[in-house]
Amino acid sequence: MAKQIKARQLTGFWELTRGLIGYQKPLPMYFKTRWGIHTFGVRFPLDILILDKNQRVVRMEKGLNPCRIYVWPPVNDGVLELPAGTIEKKRIKTGDIINISW
């Protein structure tokens, strides 16, 4: 079942480097990377969705706390960072397709 999520797409070097660092509250953000993510400098926990090329959830992490590193097999590169609790609230499961609107 497809889930709708509105997110900001990060594309530039500085946007990707900064991510949610310095933000006071979490905002849904989508970007591409194959190397994993970190939450150093982020002030709040996040829900993380790893998406394949068809925007299908292949991996997820609920409530990733600040100062953590999260890695996955590099075959998938779509990352959706969400406010903690979004996975539960939207009942997202592995295999769901995520329709992202900008």
C-alpha cells in the first residue's frame, strides 16, 4: 500500500552536509546517499526509511537518537528522515511504497 509523505528534497552539497543539524524541530527530508547517515549535531530522535529505486521501503529505523550512526547495504540510496513516531503514526511497514511530494 502506498503512503503519502510531504518532504523537503536535499540536493546540494551544503544541504546534504547540514541536513537537520541546527534545526529546533524535525522536518521530513529526502536525499540520496549510499554511505549511511549520522545524527551528530541533531537535537531530536528521527524515524529513518531506506528506499529502493521504486520508493519501496527496504529498511527502517524507529527513533534513531542523536549522536548515532546508521548504515545499510549500499545497493539502496534513498533516505527519508522523519520526525520520530511517523512510522507508527502512518503505519509504515517494510515493502510499502512511499509517494513523496515536495
